[in-house]
Amino acid sequence: MTDIYAVLGNPIAHSKSPFIHQLFAKQTQQDLVYRAELVPLDAFAQTVSQLRAEGLKGCNVTVPFKLEAWLLADQLTPRAKDAGAVNTLVFQDGVILGDNTDGAGLVRDIQVNLGVGFAGKRVLLLGAGGAAQGVTQPILAEHPASLTICNRSIAKAQHLQTTIAPSAEVITFDDLAGRQYDIVINATSAGLTDQQLPLPNGLFAERALAYDMMYGRETPFIAFARQQGTQVADGLGMLLEQAAEAFFVWRGIRPDTAVLISGFQE
Ligand code: NDP
């Protein structure tokens, strides 16, 4: 019998997940279908229970339901617990397991696909929202020399520091002047509205990487980094890698993302 998976969100029409997972299924010869479900804003739990009754094996969860998914899960993986959000649900033996594959996806994209290691590097994470929270622990696990979290509202960054990252330093954009970093990750949503972040000249060290979690458009952050002569990358690789990690959680087999990443960029 063909297994069924889905991505749940609102809106959902733009999601690339069905396309990506069908590619993974074809590549790994797994018998499954993956569909997109538009979930009413007030009916996440109800929709999950309906889908489980229909026999779904699992689902991905996207905006705005990652926190609700975290609350709904009967069990959480350690990385989902740290992230405070769930992007992958597994339905098995009457139990809902919540996982978060965003951090693993980001780390793999930067280290494996882009060939930039975190070990010994000065890392700057811009933003302290859901995406930043999901990647903080996975970055720290790679032993950077330092992790600095910079957020517009300092309280949110301090909360992140207190709850999951006591070894991280917390600053605001005003504190960035005169500092240099080897890896700068933009986990703010400023690019969605084409807003420029107040970043100083000289922020990027020699041979630094500027990584924007957003994909599909040239954000002001990427434009600024290019202008500073820095290597840049967007979040498409992260999207593929977090999907591959979810696929692995469900199916126990890891798709070859390298082939797909080059296909996407053509
Ligand atoms: P949240 O809404 O949870 O957080 C938004 C963050 O952006 C906050 O830290 C907020 O700061 C900051 N921010 C927003 N506008 C500005 C601005 N003009 N100047 C400075 N800071 C700003 O969003 P998420 O964390 O869920 O998502 C962040 C980004 O990551 C999105 O663009 C999303 O598309 C992307 N993403 C990509 C993924 C991928 O697979 N490639 C996966 C997940 C997310 P403040 O606290 O001060 O409001």
C-alpha cells in the first residue's frame, strides 16, 4: 500500500515540499505520495487527527503551525525540545512524535554542500525568532570559536540565551560596529519585505560566508555581502537538507541531495 505524507501550513500553495519529496521518493524508490494541505488557522489539531484517521504516516509543518505542532506532539526528540518548534511529525503506534530538522538542514548545507566548517569560527546569527532558535544548538554542537546572537529586540535574544544557549553572546545591531565574523547567518525575516539590516562595513572577515535562510530572491543582506566582496549563499540548500532529514526520519533512507541542489540551480 502506498504510504501518504503531507505538508501542513497556511498559506501552502507556494510550498516546494511536495515537489522535493516526490523527487526524493523517485530517487530512493520509495512507494509514497506527498501532498500539500491548507489547514484552517484555527484547526491544526483537528486536521492532524483527521489525517491520522486517514492513515497518514507523517507530515511536515510550516508557518504558522510549528509551535502548535510542538505542543501537540506526545513525544519530542531532543533537538525539537531545544528548538521549541516542530517541523516534522511522525505518526506511529498511536503516538505523535515531534522532530525539528531545520538545524540539521542548515548545518549540513553549510558544512557539506558549501564546504565551510563551523569549528573554530566566529559565528554571527542575525535574528532570534523561530528559525534562529531551531539552529542555535545544532550550530553550537559543531564547536564554533564563538556564537553571537544579534537581534533587534534584545529580550528575545536573551530568552534564547537563557533557555538553550548560555555560551552564546547576545547583542543588538548597534553593537556590531568594529566586530568581524567568519560566518554570518541571516535568520531574520527582514528580507521578506526587502528591508536592509543595519550592518556595518567590515563585518565580514576575510573568506567569510554570508548565508541568508531566505531563498528565491536576492535579499538586501545578500546584496550587501556581495558588495563587501564576501561569499554568499541562500537558504535553498537548507530547505532541501531539512526535507531530506525529515525523509530520513520517516523512511530510514537518506536522499542524495547534491544531485538535486545542482538541478534546482540550473
Ligand atoms: P520569526 O517571525 O519567528 O522571526 C523573525 C525574526 O526576524 C525576529 O528575530 C525579528 O526580530 C527579525 N526581524 C524581522 N524584521 C526585521 C527587521 N526589519 N530588522 C531586524 N530584524 C528583523 O521568523 P522565522 O524565524 O520563522 O523565519 C525567519 C526567516 O527564516 C524567514 O525569512 C524564513 O523564510 C526563513 N526560514 C528558512 C528556512 C529554510 O529552510 N531555508 C527554514 C525556516 C525559516 P524581532 O525579534 O526584533 O522582531
